[in-house]
Amino acid sequence: MDGLELCTHLKTNLEYSHIPVILLTAKTHMESKIEGLEQGADAYIEKPFSVEYLRVSVANLLANRERLRRKFIDSPFVKADTMASTKTDELFMQKLNEYVLQHLDNTELLIDDMADSMNMGRSNFYRKLKGILDMSPNEYLRLERLKKAAQLLSEGEYGVVEVAYMVGFGSPSYFSNCFKKQFGVLPKDFAP
């Protein structure tokens, strides 16, 4: 298996598609570079290479992922699938988000239920979500509940208490605390 085959295997396998790949290769033709990037490589570095260049490339990849993650976490209207770096991850996040939205009002929704809906074991599900979003399944579920609450509040049709229950919080006061911590404003002040 060569580097391109490995890259393709990683980027199309649900278990590993979130892992960044830097191709470090002696192939210098433009066609090779394009093919490597089309196979899902996050960066393409030719030999001979500078260790400093490699270090900066890795640092930039990680910094860009962190910026995306912060935008996703801080903005009430940015969707989780925007965090995906591959089509495989995007489809994973879309399917997970659909499941979560269908069961959002269930205060008893378990991580095992989410993992089962994705045909994954609990440990693999945890690793996958951590790899894509850098958050645990519980953190993701709470954030999706808060994002849906922000959407409902911005529409102005429901009060804060109603919204809290609609998105699966068993306690309106706990909901308000989580909302303020996440978005910097109380839900009553977020609503139009």
C-alpha cells in the first residue's frame, strides 16, 4: 500500500476519516500533488523538506481546526457538519444531527442510544466525535440542545420555560445557566 492508498483508506473509513493526513513524498509533479489532495490529504509536502516547514504545516492544520471548533461552539447557528473535514465525516455528522434533533426533547437520551443509531460501539463513537469536534458526546448533545433552543427563542413563538422542556432540559434554571455559559446571555434576553 502506498501513501495515496493509505490516505484514501483513512479518509473513506468512518473510524479514521477525521484524522489529518500530511503526504510527505518525493513525487513533485503537479498531477501527483492534485491527486494527493483529491484523495483527501490535508497537506502535501515534497522531499527534501524542511522540518520547520513540516512543523508549521502541522501547527497551521491544528490551529485551523481549533478556529473552526471555536466558531461552531460559540455561534448558536453554525451546524455540526461544518466541522467535518471529509465527506465521510460530514455524512456522519448529518446522520447524528438528524437523530439528535428527532430525540431532542427526550431528557433520558443516552450516549449508548446515539452510538447505536450510528451503528457504533460506545468507545468508537466517543473517539469519533472527539476526533471531529474535540468534545464528548455529552458536550455535543448539550450544545445541540442549546443551539436548537437559540433557534426557537429567536423565532419568538415560545417562552424560555417551554423551550427548555422542548430541547430536553428537565430544569428551566439549569437550562438558563447552561445557555448563559454557552452564549454569554440569558435565554430571556436572547429572545426577540
